[in-house]
Amino acid sequence: MNTAGHPEATTRRGLELTPFRGLRYDPDRVGSLAAVTSPPYDVVVRPDGLQHLQSADPHNIVRLILPEAATPTARNAQAADTLRRWLTDGILTPDPEPGLYVYEQHDGNGMLQRGLIGALRVSDPTEGVVLPHEDVMPHIVADRADLMRATSANLEPLLLTYRGNGPAAATTEVVERTAEKPPLLATTTEDGFSHRLWSVTDPGDVARIQSDLAHRQALIADGHHRWATYCLLRAEHPSPSPWDYGLVLLVDTARYPLRVRAIHRLLHGLPVADALAALDGWFRVRRLDAPLTEALAALGDAASAGNAFLLAGDGAFHLVDRPDPDLLSRTVPTDRPTAWRTLDATVLHATLLAHVWHIPEDSPTHIAYIHDASATVTKAERDGGTAVLMHPVREEVVRDLARQGVTMPRKSTSFGPKPASGLVLRVLDI
């Protein structure tokens, strides 16, 4: 029985993380648990990334989160059919009872992250319970909504963060104590991260966690489009219903700080020479004949003094900084806090894309958003476009703007490590 969606849930404030019957791969029915996992749907960035994951195992989760077919309708129908077949064949099996799940990621180099996976009540934005910090693109929300409707499932958790009260907090105590037990599963993915998962089913532990989280506020670290999808689907279904909840990973960043990286842009159809020519007189441009690591270090130095970007795609790197103040005053909106107006992403979208390069930011035919700097450069060189490499924003800036109700330009940040997709799923009718 699905425990999410009881009437009193709609009257509570704060974070309400609810147990659910997780759907997991039967390790005896797949080659390996690592081979059936995937990065989140929007992080499959290698040129052969989709094919690589599909070939890793015939049951890789990518066949559900990024199905391949001729049309969107056919893709979603294919995902739904595949999910039903895997359930019937026992490839995916539901856990015997509802629970919350402690999830651990460890890279062997000092990065250890633990959090809780559960079904979180989808709150109205006016409640200020879950804070977005980026805008979303409607066509992506529509795509994810169609997939969730077709499968009646949350196929991968989004990543939320909150600030706890240190090791003495009840949630932390349960998480740490649970992580001392044998896990439900353990695997190491090809990126070097080890993953472990435990279930929390004891009613007392669940109640302590829920009480601890009941008055807390969360920041969306990764998954703005999926959260917007949850909100859309909740509005479509009369409450109470399983759509009142969405699958999340909730991490206490006071205990386990996340890494914040930039998301880069690939501008299709804009050769580097043309991009640089348009900057003449508006920005300082310096050519860097250096490897990527050194070029990114130079970008970091320049970004500490003001807006800076790194352009690539022609075999070299071009450091772009010192924008003309008059240009910024004419192009950057003045009705937002100073911290927002001075973001690199703000200047990129409001000034460079809109007024210098005349590129519509909401068009996937013009712009691709890529998490990996090297992959962005490789694709730009291959396709004749321009890679725009960004410097990451500090987490405290993100959180402060979110608390003010100010969203950053879309795809401004990349928090991580991101949860692997495929370790635990939520099907709404189980």
C-alpha cells in the first residue's frame, strides 16, 4: 500500500518526508547493480553517453529515463511498457514494506555524502518550504511530466539540501546509526563513486526523522525541472493522491557539504571567431594557449575580480572579462538584488546572449547545457560552435538569493555529487 497521500499531510507545514515501498533491481537478474545505474537524465553528456549506458546492461535505467523512439508519445509509451515488463519479469521488485532510505556516496578521496531518500510532500511555492534557485524551461517540464504520467512513477530522485543542527539532530543520529548496519545494496560505478543503501522502517526512527524535519526548509540543489513537474502533476490530481508526493534525496549540508560546480553552455551555429568579433569594444578578450586546467584556473582568477567567461571551440581558449559598465547598465535588469545582477550567469543571459550574440536562451536548437567542461569544448570543436565555460557560484550566494525569493538564471549551478539513478524508484500504485 502506498502510504503517501493521507489527508492530514496537506495541513502540515515544513518538510514532510514519507516512507514508500521502494522499487529496486533484483541483483540476481542483472549483470551488476553498477551496470544498470545512470547519471540523472540531464547529465548524460558524453557524445556516446546514451549508447554507452544502453550497452552496459539491457536493463539499464536509462531505458526508462531517456527512452529512444521516433516521437515523444512513442518514447513515453516505450518507457511505460518497459517498466511493466521489468516488473512482470522480476527485474525490478518492490521492497516488502514502506521505508525511508539512507543513501551514501563515497569517492575514496575524502568526499562522503549521506542523506535520506523518501517521498516528500509537494508544497505550494507560497509556503516557502522548498526553495528553487533557478528558472525552468517549460518544454523540459512538459517532457518530464509526460514521462511520469505514462509510467505513473518517479524514476529518479532529485537532490534537496537543508541545514541541520549538527550531529545531535535526530535525523543525523538515525542516518549515522543506520549506516553502521549491513546495507541493502553496495556497488561502485565507473566514475569511482561507491554507493550504499539502507532502509529505515522502524516506526520510532521514522517518527523522529519526521518530527526533526517538520519545521525545516530545503533548497533545490539539483532537479528544478523535476520539482516543477511534481508541482504540475500534483495540481492535476485531486488531493489526497500519491501525486501529492515526489521522490527526493534530502541532504543536511551542515553535516555533508556539497560541491558546487558550473554548468557550461554550448552555442550551436555560432563560430568562435564570430562570437569574439561581436565582443569587440564591450569586453576584454585575451587568448590563452594553455591546457584546459590552466585556462580554468585563469578563469577563476578573473572571476574573483568580476564577470568572466572562457570561450573555446577553435583549438584555443579565450578569456573574456571586464565588461563595459555602460553595457551592463543598459542590459541587466535593475529590479533584483546586487548579488543577482552581478552573477556571471545573469550577465551571460541578459547581456551576451540577448544583446551581443542575439541568441534566444530558451531554444534547445541554439543552446545546450553541459556539466563537463571538457565535453563542452570537444562538442564545440566538433560542431563548429562556441563553448562558454563558467566559474561556479558559491553555495551561500545561492541560498541567500533563494531565501529572498530570487531565482537565478537557469542552469546556473551544478551541485554534487548527484544521486545515481536506478538504485531505488517510486511507483505510485505500489
